[in-house]
Amino acid sequence: MLNAAQERAVAHLSGPCLVIAGAGSGKTRVITHKIARLLRAGLEPEQIAAITFTNKAAAEMRERAAQLVDKRGVAGKLAISTFHALGVRMLRESGEALGLKPRFSILAADDVTGLLRDAGATTDNAQARRWQWTISLWKNAMLTPEAAARVAENDDERVAAKVYARYADMLQAYQAVDFDDLIWLPVTLLQQHAEVREHWQSKLRYLLVDEYQDTNAAQYDLLRLLVGDKGRFTAVGDDDQSIYGWRGATLDNLRRLETDWPTLEVIKLEQNYRSTNAILRAANAIIQSNPKLYPKSLWSEHGEGEAVEVRAAQNEDEEAQMVAARIQALRSGRNAELAHIAVLYRANHQSRPLEQALRRANIPYVVSGGQSFFDRAEIKDVCAYLRLLANPDDDPAFLRAVTTPRRGIGPQTLAALSSFAGQWKISLFEALSRDSMPAAVGARPSDHLREFGRLLHDIEWRARTAPAGELLREMLETIGFRAWLEEHSDNPREAEQRWKNVDDFCGWIERKAEEDKVGLTQIAQTVSLITQLQERGDQRDAVTLCTLHAAKGLEWPHVVLAGCEEGLLPFFTEDRPLTPAALEEERRLMYVGVTRARQTLVLSWCQKRKQGRGAAGRTPSRFIDEMQTGQPKVSNKDAAMARIAALRSRLGAAAEESAEAKP
DNA sequence: TTTGCGGTCCTTTTT
DNA sequence: GGACCGCAAA
């Protein structure tokens, strides 16, 4: 069943273990078998934690573990989750030590942008997003607002540090956390409270970390605090597949492992069970231009297979048509199932022309990742009600719910209510029930507000007994949500689609409530962490469209990698030049894409691609060249562009300085 | 004061 | 093609 290296990785239980797992070398199999081995060695299932990066990977891991060990629902007790879900669990159970109530809200990225606009007193969304980016990196590096202010190197960063401090206060007031907090608050918790640390160390006796190369500094700290000094963990990763540097992931974590744990056992998995040699050779030719942390050479017993194809198209529409034709050919020519075909790309917006072409050709598809179900406006509206129900301190949720649908409450009223709540240092929701509220906002608006408050109180009361799905549907009926969607859609078709989304969401809540035997309030607490609903059964036989990042860890017999062009893969723009480090990461991304394919692989690129209003001429990705020659391709243009960009940013900074000096 | 409408800008990758 | 801003009407 297991090869020699896999068996060694599974058998090593006595100390820390690092498994360097090449693409397709069976790392999920190693993790699941190791879980089985740990159970046999006497650990209770709830003492074993397996940590992944995506919900999808966690779900797959759960399923594979269940196949292997399931008797009496043992697999269901395993702590298999994403880093972030584990963080939520820790904070719900032990977060009070940090002043966080168990019913805290989890904010989505858009909510955070909105708060940062407020915190920085600006309407500039782009600026807010830049702050968001900076603050996120700070949190991932475990920097408090005070520490950030100390390390800030220029005025921009000093302003960002101030915004960060205000933002942190707002989160505290709203009893809300963002995604980064889900890692860094648990770290703080374990650092500052010895009894909590001991509690969790004895609760989770063995940790298995998947995609270890993508951990950032905060995640490493969390890992170390959880395993204590016993080193009861296995990290599985591949330095060639590290593609989250932009999120603070660092290969230092891979290097640190050997210094922090001298007894670390390092095991390499080099036999590939996935791809043909033609595909592996292409992958190796690309990745060999990168410096190596753990050199390895992948080999496969599968035959040579079909050659990797490169195809050029005129523009993205033609590329999409070509992809559709390719899929038809795979289907009719070799009876390929649609579920065995994937189209991968660098950026989410590339899915649009592809989707159009597939619809025209009547090819069913699912877009994985990208604009998630929960990003849709109508779903966020419903979630705002749920969040408010779970956590009445959640002012952002209050603001969204109270204005959706319109109920005669506008910005003026809300500004008055906010300043009233601010005076008393209470949440907006709590402000509703204060006797002096009507005097602050006026008689008529206060009636509307009170009515909204009664609605929520009523739902909250009934949530204790009524089934979640039923209650939710009833609430949507009461607020006239369907009618509101109809009014606010451009056409009946769109309204219908949006209502269907809401209806699917209600159905999902219903099932979830049944399965977990929980009420609406508890579901509301976890909703922000879920990124996608379970695929519906009727879409089983469908082509997968997804980004390269979302494709990591997955595989398909037939893969098309679209948009293999300079500027897109590797990605760069005029003001974001390609640094050597970025180029290496883009190359790893390409490597990840190529190694998703089992049997056939097509790389396509466009001679022209729409950019803003016009269309820009494009050249094929240097990775295509590297794949064919096995040599890194360095162009003078890169060096020149990097120089120009550096010059420009210097000039820009100088211009800003002189502009600031004038007034 | 609230709400609806039309023009403008922007689009790397994710939990 | 979507989110957001500014403007005009109820």
C-alpha cells in the first residue's frame, strides 16, 4: 500500500517529522495513514488535529480519513480543519481571557475595508485597501499597533499604524475579529495565559500540518505553542509549491524547523503517482530554474504519455472558444468525463470569457473559488441579519441589516444614532432600547428603529425553540426580502436568480441545523468561515474552472492552463514590476498548474488581450520557453522595467514630499 | 431626508 | 461587468 518513504513518514511517531512531498507523491495518503497509525498507537480521535489551508482540502481529508478508519464514527471526532477554523474554535472556547465574548463576529474582507475607511476618515476605497493589506501583513508578523508604529518606515506606514490602532479599538467595540485575528489572537492567548496553553496542549496531542510551505510567521507560532516542547507533529510540504508569499507565507518556516527541532526527521517523497513523464518533464524543466531548499527529483512509473501542447489564440474570446472545442474533442474523442477536465488560470476575471464560451457550447461547468457564493450582495444581506442575531454588538452588521430592505432609515438618522451610541459607549443595537434615543434621532425615525429592534428581539426569542431554516424563511417573508430583490434587480431573470441563491442558502442552513442539531444563532456564528456551499448533485458532471491558487492540492486527467502570457503568468504590471522573488513565486505557481495534470496538458496564450478600453499585444509566457529549453529566460526588458519602476517610485515620493512641504 | 438613477473607475492570487 | 459616487426627484 505505502512505498518505503511513505511508510517511514507514517511510522515516525516519536518526534517531529518533516515530509517533503513532491507534487502527486501521495501526501494526503501519508497524512490519513498516519492518523490511522496514531489511533492504533492509542490516541483518542479528538486528540489528533490535522490542519489544512482550505475548506476543500479539509473536506477531502475528512473523507479520506473516514474511508480508512471509520468505525463507530471515529473519523467524525478527528479535529480536521483549516488553520482559521481551529482558531475560531480556540477563541470561542477560551477567548474570554482576552476579553472576547464567545459570540464574536467574523468579518469578511469587504466589511474590513469599510471599517478602515471609517477608521482612516476617508472615502477612498483604494487607500483603505492598501491599509488593509499593510495591517494584514503586520498581523501575520505578530505586530501590535504600537509595534507597527515603531517599525513604520515612512509617513504612509505611520498613518497606517494609526489607522490600525483605531481599527483595533473598533473591532473590540463590535466584538468582531477579522481573518488574520483568527490566527494571531489564539497565538496571543496561548502566549499570555499558561493555563489556556496547557489546556490546549493536553487537548490536542498530535498535529499534522498540510501545505506547510504556505504557513506564515503567526501560523508557525501557533503551531509551536500548540505542540509545546514535545514536538509531537508532522509537517507536510513542498518548497516548490509555495505560492502564498504575498500573504506573509515564508519558506523560513521550512528552514526554521531544522534549527528549532534538532531531532527533526526529514523524509522526501519523490515518486509521483499522478502524471505522465511528458508532463513531469515539463514541470521539472520549469522549476529547475528556481533555487532549491530541498533538492528532489520526481519520477513516475507512468509511461511517456502525450506531449504537452502549446496553443496561441487571437484574443481571450478565441482562446475561450478554443478551450470549448478542446473539451468537446476530449469528450467525443476519448470519452472523457467532464469532471475529469479542468481549466486553470491566473486571475479570477479570466473565467468570464471562458464561462461564456462554455455556456454557448452547452458544456456544464463549475467555477471553483473566485467570487464566492457568500460574496454575493443578497447573501451578505441575509448574513448581516444572522450576524446581528448572534452578536448584537456587531455594528457593521446592524448598519447593513437596518437599511436592507429600506425602512425609512437613512444616513442622517444613522449618524445621529451612532453619535448617541458613541456618547454612551454602547452598540447601535443597544442604543435602540435606551429611553433617551428618540430625543437624539427624532420621533419618526425612532419609531422605525424601534420596530426594527422589536423584529430582532422577536426572532432572537423564537430562535431558542423554532427550527433554524423555518425561522429564517419566515423572517425573510416578514421583512419582504423577495419583493425587495425584485425591485432592485434589472430584470425578472436576475431577480429570480438572486432569490434562488437566497433559497439555496436557506436550504443549506436547514440541513446544517439538522445535521449539527443547532439553532439559528449558533449557525450564524460559523457562517463567515464557510466559503462555499456543497456542490449540488446536478452539477456533478461538469468541467472545473478555477484559479491556480485554488487548484493546489487537486488533480485532473485533462488540464488546460489558459492565459500563459507575460504580464499575466508571470503576473506583473508597469507599477508592479517583477522582482526576482516574485518571479520565483510565479514560477512555482506555473509548476503547481502543470503538475495538476495526469494525462494531457494544454497551455494557451493570447496575442491580444483586453486591457481597460483598448487591447494590448501580448507575448507568450517565458515559462513556455523554459519548459521547452529547461533554461531560465532572462530578458533585458525586465531589468529595464524594474529600473523604471524604481525611478518612478522615487520621483513619486519626491513629488509627494514637495507637495506636502508647500502648504 | 431618503431613495433611485446614471456615469465612472477598477480588476492578482485567499482564509 | 460590478461597486461606488454624485446628483436629482419624492
